[in-house]
Amino acid sequence: MVSLAGSTRAQVPFKVAVAGGWTSLVEPSAVTDYWNGGFGLSVALHFRPAARLGVWTEVAYHRCDFDTEAFESAIADRFPDVNTSGNELYVLPVTAGVEYALTGWGNTRPYVSGGLGYYHFATNEAAASGPAAGQVQFPDPSDDAFGMSVGLGVRTLVTPAITLFIDASYHHAWASPDPIGLVPVRLGFRF
């Protein structure tokens, strides 16, 4: 009798990754002056064609709160008694790229990644109240743009089927009129 238990274990060619963390806006000042960092969530599909090389595609969602205090200070000369709300920034990137493990051995491996993608920037409805509130012009970086990302991370096996990872990446989208940069720092699982 021949046992096939070891050889029939099917390796799943694709892995799903889910991650969450903090997103900071880093450029330009027209964006970073009025929006704070916020949370980010992502879902990705990974394929490993070689031991150290991975290919991925990812959809993410980032939300950054509007800094009403900074904006109200900036408009205080023209609109001294106006209060503002809303105008959160939402970023929806759809990216694809490669990941390369910096070591070929061990259960914990540092890696670098890079990718290209499409970035959708939008804000929700802004509101102003007070004298002459209808004349307040809110900043609005809403745009659709192509961009790129580069990142660095570490992954480690939790079980034979689940990998824990932490990474940080820089995303640069060529939005109009100024490119927008953001840095997500995430913790996630691949399974």
C-alpha cells in the first residue's frame, strides 16, 4: 500500500490578504494643511510564481478627516464666525504590483514591493454655518489619477496556512493640479 498523504496536499496558488492601519497624507501642502491622517483598509489577491517573488492586485480604502480648526483659522480673516464640518477625504486605490522577499530562508522574511494603479480621490459634502457661510470655498482635491507605490514590510508564518505581515508604503498619485502622496502603515493576514 502506498500513502499519498504528503504528495496530494494541494498548494493553493492564490492567497487572499486583508489589512488595516493608519494612513498619513504627505504631499502637497494644499492637502496636508487641511486633512489629518486616518484609517485604511485593504483586500488583496497574491500569487507566488517563484519562492521569493510574488505578484498582487489590491483594492484599498483610506479615509482622512478634514481639519476644521486649521481651515477655520485660514479663513478667519474673511469669515470670522463661520463653523465648518464634513469634507472628509476618501481615497480608493486599485493597484497591481510585485513583491520580492529579501531572504530565501526562514519563516520571517522582509520584503520590498512596488506597483502601479488607479487612484480615486473624493470628499464628502462640506457644510458651513454662520455669517456669509454660503461664500466659503472648501478645498477639494477630488480627482482620478494614475499612480505608483513602493513599500517595505515583514511577513511571518503564524500557521502553515496563515501569514501575518506589517508593511509601510509610499503612494504617489499624479492628480491635478498637484500630485498627492500618502503613506499607509498596515497590519494584516494572508490566508
